[in-house]
Amino acid sequence: MIEPFGWLALGAAAIVASSIGGVAGFGTGAIMIPVIAWTMGPKATVPVLTVGMFIGSGARLWFNRHDVDVRVAGAYLIGAIPCGVLGAMLYSSIEGPWISRLLGAFLLVAVPGRRWLTGRW
């Protein structure tokens, strides 16, 4: 069970992260990963973040439903659904300490990796 301070930390981080994500258009998940890991544990981080991001993405989809190209969404889902299932199966088989290491490595590599892939050093 999360302590009351943990709930306050999650709420405050969610407000800050969603504000930054709303202005910048990205970053909400990256900001929330360490806070969720700290309050709920590393094993719960990805499922909790996934549910939150799914709700947020569903809201954006609903508000922008008239601008969605169904052919593009369908092409995306052809790969996204099986890879999502495969990722969930892999994630459920990994032990807690390895999840902490993988999340830490992702956070350390995400920004430099993106800059390297886009050629913007």
C-alpha cells in the first residue's frame, strides 16, 4: 500500500508531467517513470504508466476523432498489437532488479539516442 506522501508525490508529479506534456507534446511518461518506480516499485512502473498513458491517448483520440486517418491507424495497429502482446509477455517474465536496470538504461539512452538517430547533435 502506498503511503499518503507517496500519493501526494504521484499527484504532484502527474500535474507537472501533464502540464509539460501538454505544452511540449511529449515527456509525460519519462517524467512519471522515476516517480512511479519510487512510490510503487519498479515492477509496477510499466503497467501503471501504460494504463495512464492509454487513458490519455484515448482522450486525445476522442477529441481528435474527426482527424484520424483510419488507414494509417490500421497500418500502425498491424505491428503494434502483436508487438505489444510480445512485450507484455516478455515484461511479465523479467525479475524486478532487471526491470530497474532496463528502466534506468532507457532513461539514460533516450535523449542522446534520439538526437543521434535524428542527426541533431
